[in-house]
Amino acid sequence: MLSDLEIAQKANMLPIDQIAQKLGLTSEEIDFYGKYKAKISLEVLKKLEDRPLGKYVDVTAITPTPLGEGKTVTTIGLSMALNRIGKNSIVCIRQPSLGPVFGIKGGAAGGGYSQVVPMEDFNLHLTGDTHAVSIAHNLLAAFIDNHLHHGNKLNIDPFTISWPRVVDVSDRALRKIVIGLGGKANGVPRESGFDIAVASEVMAILALASDLSDLRDRIGRIVVAYDKDKKPVTAEDLRCAGAMTVLLKEALKPNLLQTLENTPCLVHAGPFANIAHGNSSILADAVALRLSDYVVTESGFGADCGMEKFMNIKCRYSGLVPNCVVMVCSIRALKMHSGKYRVVPGKPLDPAILEEDVEAVEKGAENLIKQIENARLFGVPVVVAVNLFTSDTDREIEKVKQVARDAGAFEVVPSEVWAKGGEGGRELAQAVVKACDEPQDFHFLYPLDIPIKEKIETIATKIYGAEGVTYEAEAEKKIKRFTDLGWDGLPICMAKTHLSLSHDPKLKGRPRGFKLPIRDIRPSLGAGFLYPLCGEMRTMPGLPSEPAGNKVDIDQEGKIVGLF
């Protein structure tokens, strides 16, 4: 089997203007970034506003192993497969962070014969959106420290400043730093730190903004600190919001690429799914839904993370309603959830996990059952896609089918899009079409007009399966403050590990009998949610002992090598 990069570099790509023409877009409605990528003008939405919406499909997954289970591969392959069965489909996915690209996880362009191309551009700088987010974010950080240096007219309490710097690489040494050293001319000394760029609230805002005016308003609402009277200090107060919006003006336009089979792909925004809401942009989906019969998008990590936030946050702000959920699982992940096998990032798989073990599959399928239940809580039909590996056996696959159907899945089908591209997803595409034609009963998990604690406890008990919630003193204090400030009407974006249904990454399968601890709760007023912290959450990853970047190089002909 060729590497992902070798497959991508052999792709028969069409010039991006031809992809745009297939969608009915004119050259005046796209901005070219070379031969194979472009940005779509937001003016397109005005032209398309009277067009009916296509079907809306969200691809999610069981709780993944640290290696991932093929959710992006399935998302891309399903969109290609829908085109193969005669439907017009567009795939909408997030732009990857350079941290994982050069770190432990690798790229996010899919894999095998189910990829977005040009793969190198996709996984590296693309059109510079993440860099625009970084500069806008860091401009605000600079304005904060400049304000302190020049007399602090807003009376900011330096101990309450919560706005760090960001950079889009994994660098643990930057998590906690001291700035302003070297005397008065170099600023006010204080503790600070760096997050990875995609964890920035600015990235979450980019993904949730509905237009340029909404982007400007949201940026103005960013809370960076409190004054000594405990009143919030915002980007608007610091008179930085306008400049930040200018830096993001081009980044607000969705990026147009293509798959290996020339299916159109909109790539836009990349918020983390364990800290932020983990979904690509509302604008990309809104454009795609008016240009195609089916839009396949993806939510980060498992259904308890990205999908729950897709439903409760993204759908609230977009007004768009999903027709179907695709739940991706793999046999190896179900075996891991049995507790019998460990999957460790950066280390070879235990050879025993590649042997037939129907009993372990059945035990680990408790996680699949719960994630199907989670999707059904929103009234949306669920199609389970079993992402096949060569070690999977017929008996193991049949056990997954039986368990998933008993749990309420609309259909359960194997997926071979990694090995066969769109052709390997025909059965999945047909199942999705049928599911999308089912009667809709979509509803949110909770209303917005209930107290903050009630929202948190609803997510904890109904989605995670917790017995209840405990709150540390800091969380109690923040809940009271945010309620007094009138922020209690916002949706909740839980910040927790993606490696377990619970807050503890060691608890696999379907944990029971636990209480969810809330350590703190923080505001993302620009994005439009509050995010409780369940335990320690790292917003700046570190590199592994053998980073993926060690293998990346360029040959004498200028060709990239070693990128997956």
C-alpha cells in the first residue's frame, strides 16, 4: 500500500475553477490561491438565499483510541460515495492544526483513497487562516499589556487577565511563562502562557460567525480580564476589536478544495473539540447546503464531545438541523473499550488485538451503545459505519451489527473507503440517503433559560452517564458571578477529555457510578458559550519522544516527503 502522501501526490486533481464551475460558482465569486485551492466570497449566500437546503449529515464516532478510528476518512469517503450513487455532495471539514501535524496524531486530510487534496497544502498553511487567527489573538494580548504599561486607565486587575498568547505548534515549554522582565521599558511583569492557536476563542468565533458584522460583534464581546470592581473588560473596551476583525476579514471566507475523486470540499476553521465546540464553520455549511443535495460534515472526537456541541451550540447559532448522524466505530477501538487491551500513542499495537476476539468486541460495544443513545437523544436517526481493518473478522463485524441494531441504530454497514475510496462507501451512502428521508424530530438537549448548573448536570447525566456533578469552590464562585452578570442564558461547552465518556481518560467502555467534577468555569462570550473545566485541561500540547515532524523533509526537486 502506498503512503497517504504518495497516494495524494498521484491524484488527478482538477483546476479549482473547474470544481467551482461544477458548483455553479463563477470566477468572480472565488479568490484563487494557486491552481488547486480558492476562497469563496460570502456574497454567494445572498445569491443562493432562495435555494432549498440539502440534506445535512454529521459524522461522529465512539470514544476513540489515541490513534483515531477513521472519522475523517469516513466523512470524506461518504461524500465521495454519495456522488457515486448519483447525489450531488459536498464535504465540509475543519482545517488541521500544525501542532498535531508535526506531533503525534498526524494530519487531518483523511487517508488512503479517501483524502482531500492537495494534501500537503491542506495539512500545512493552506490559505493562512490559522495564522490570521494567531495574529488577531496576539494583537489583543499585546493591547492588554500595552494598556497596563501606559497607566491602566481601565483599572484592570492583572491577576484576573485570562488572555494568553497563542502559537500553532505543540510546545510544552510555553504553557507557563513570565513576561515583562527586564525593567520598566519592557512592560509589567506578570505570569502568562501560550495556548495552541486552534484553542483560541478567536478560532471558535470564526467557526460560529454568520457574517462579517456578526464576527465584529463577537470579537468585541471577548472577555480578557476583570477590573478591580470585578466588572468584565472586553476587546471592545481595549479598542482592539476593529483591528482584529480586519485581520480576519479574508479568513472568514470558506476555503474550496477537492477530494481524490474531485468531490468539492469546503475546509474552514479548526476549533478544538475538548476545549471549544470542535466543528467546522457555520458559513461553510450554509454555503454547501445551498449548493448540493447532501452536505457531510464532521464533529471532533466522540459523540459525547463534538457531536453534543454540534447539536447544542452550532445548530442553535446556525438554525440548521441535521437529518442524520453517522457513528464511526472500529473493531480495534471496541476491543480497547473492553478493558482487555491498551492502545498507546507512538507504540505498536498489541498483536493480540489483531486476533479475533468476539467477546471483547461485545464487551467494548457498551461504548457504542451509549454513543448511539446520545445521538438518539436529539431525535436524529443514526447510521453506524464500521471502519474496516484487514484484521477484522466476519464474526466480529456481525456482533457489532447485532449490538448496534439492538441499541436503536437505523442501519449498520461496513465502510471500506480507506482502501477503495468512494466505491468502498456505496452501502454506507445508500443507508444515509434512506436515513435522511426519515421523519425529523430534532430537539436540543436542554433549553437556554434554565440555570447554569442544570445545563451542566443535564449533559453530565444524559450524555456522559454520570451519577451527578460536584463543584469546587472556584466553580461555585464563577457560576454565581456569571449568573449575576446575566450570562446564564448561554449554552454550555464542556471541556473534558476526549478519551473517555467520563472526565477520567483511564475509564473506558461505558463508565458508571462516577460523579463529574467541575474545577472551574470560564466565559467565551465572543463564541457565545460558557465552558466548565472537568479536571485539568491542557490547551497547549507537547511533542512526543518521536514527533511526526522528524520524518518530514523536502527532496532535491522540491517535493515534500514523509508527511504521512
